[in-house]
Amino acid sequence: MTRQQVRDSVLILGNFRPTLTVARALSEEGFHVIVSEADDKAAGARYSRFVDEMWDHPELHAEAGATFKQALKLLLNQRPDITTIFPAAEKFVVWLANNKNDLPANITVVSPEASLVDLCLDKVKMLDLASRAGIACAPYAEVETLDELYKKSRKLGYPLIVRPFSSQNLLGHKKAIICQSHDELLAAFSTWPGKQSGLLLQRYVTGIRHNFYFIAVNGELQSLLNTLITRTDHVDGTGFATEGVHIAVPRTFKKDIQRLVQELEYTGIGGIQFIHDPDTGEATFLELNPRNGGNFRCAEAVGMPVTRSALQLARGKTDLGLDPAHSYPTGIYYCWLTGDLYGLKEAIAHGEISLGGVVVWIFQMIRSLLRSRIHLVFTWRDPMPPIALLLRHAGRLLAVRLGFRDDTQSQTAGLAREESITPAATKADH
């Protein structure tokens, strides 16, 4: 494609697995698709036939936020064809919520309102709101010092789960840490974890995680899909889902979600997580993510128009033509093979899994691959991104298993930097 063949361009910020779902959907909507290059952790978007351009930009973090803003403003000034920005990673959702007013007025940002983003990503405020709305929440507390952590954990009781205030700040390599006893807490938190402004403690409910994907307009549900998470990329069940299955939406959960979106007067797409113990009936609300989540591909694949609806709502269209009573197909499995490989590599590298556990993990991974009708990254219409990622993760896993230093990430990053395309350049026409 040449610059003379002008069509509206969309800039997707964040090169993660949902990026491919968004890119494929928006390309079919007629957009020229540009994806940010600095993050290439889980998508391999540069290899997608639905991505026309890669934008190489400064990394976005607290110390370089101004540098990123300058680079983005320069790009938008140089490229009047860019009319839409779609954040596919949480850090960009947060950044755009705080900086949207500094962008040109003609830019459509595909994300819920800034105030809604700020509220939903504040885990403590969301638990407070859910509790007031009568939604089941396991006892929780926030702490900001090591002494508070020890005292409030004893008060809450065990088992409990410890999470950062922000999901962008991991606890080591984990999103959360489960502690079955006070001794386990002391072992995991002998010192205060660096870069954490605070921690959220919550009584741990043993059970199954439900991921609900939804579309809402002015606090009314327009579409709702339930997936049961059967495996994740961590041995303890925390982390990102690597396998799930579509099941019917339980009536009680639907009522809870409806109450929650009404309380928020929510307009946009999102994902809500609950834990449910089928043996005791105990359930707890975990969080609401106001964005296109990592596994939204499983929703798109059964006909839930997540990306298109997000775009329409951002443009001010509220009549989406959806039937709130519509039920999506059930019994359909999905899997994330590259996430499985990455999780296995991390478990081996951190000594969290035995040789027998490795064998079981590989068996479960193969079973997932064979029984899943939906693959979160792979599609026959666009096979190259997952193939590139599979080779990358398989190489890292082999290096770790043989005891070699895992320096493939830095090598890959260097290669990507050498191959990166300048903002004005495009890939070959498809």
C-alpha cells in the first residue's frame, strides 16, 4: 500500500495477544492497521497479514511518560490518516485515560470514560462498590507496610491471596501469591516487595474462576458470555488462563453483573472475574477490567462482536443491534499454546514443578491443543504470528530445561529493534 491510497488508520497500543484479535477485526472494518512495536511479549503482530505497519516508540513507564507523549504527538501530526487509537494493553488504557485531552480532537480513543477506567482499576474501590451493591466479596483489606501486612493477614485469616494494587506491578513473576498459613506469608514476604505502593489482601476462596465478557450501554447489559477457566500458566492456578470452556451464564452471576454495571453506569466492553466453589456455593467477586482482555478472542470466535462494539460505542453509537437475551454456544474449549509453553518455562526456571509435574503439564497442553476449537492466537487465515511465537517459546523452554541461561528474550528484542519500521513506512501490501 502506498501513502497515496489513503484510508483511515487505527493505532493499536500494546503488542499482546489481544492485539491480534483487534487487528484482525479492525482490518476487516477497513482500517489501515498500525501496531506499537516496543512491546512484543505475546503477539508477534509484526508477522500478521492484518497488520500494515509497526510503530517503534519509546517504552511507556513512569520515568518516560513525557517522552512517549512527545513521540505519539509527533506521529499524529505526521499522520493525519490516524483517526482512531485502540489500547490493547492495560498500561495504555491507563495512560490514555489520563492524557486523552492532550490528543487532537479528531482522534477517537476506543476505551471507556477516564473516570470509569480509574474506578475499575482501583481494586479496593471496586471491592467496596461491589460489597455495597450486595455482590459477594470475600473479606479483604489493604496494607501499605510490612507490619500492616502481618497484622491484617492474621485478622483476615487463612488461606488468603495477596495482590498488588495495580496489575501492572507483578509480585516477582506472579500476579498474585496464595498463602495457606502465616508461615507461608512470612516466607513469601520477609521484606516489603519493591515498587509496590500497597497490597490487597483477600480471604482465598477455593474454587473455579469464571471470566465473564460483556458489552454494556448506559449501565445495561447488551451481551454476556461466561467461560470457565480450567487451566492457567501458573502451577497454583493464578495467572493468565491457558484453557477455558464456554458454559451457560448462571442466573445469580448475571444478576450480580447487571447490578455492577448499573452501579457504574457502564458503557463499553469489559471483563469481570468471579471465583466460585461448586461444593460449598461460596463465591467472590475479583475484579472488573475495563478493556479488551487477553482472552477476548474466545468471545469473538463465537460471534460476540467485542471489537466492533467497542469502536461503535467510542464513536457515540449506542444502538448496537444486540439481543441481551442471546445465549452463546456452550461446551466449546479454547486454549493458548504459547502461554502454556511460557508458563512451563517459568515454572521450571523457578523450581516450582517436579519432573512428574512437567510430564503432566505437557500431557494437559497436548490435550488442550487437540480438544480446543478456538486458539487464542492461531487462525489458519493468519498463521505466522503464533508460529513465530511458538518457535521463540519452545527455544526458551529447551534452553531452560538444558540449564542454559535464558537470554533469548534480549536477543529477540535486539533483532526486533533492528527490523523495526519507521512510523512512515509500511509493510508490503497483503
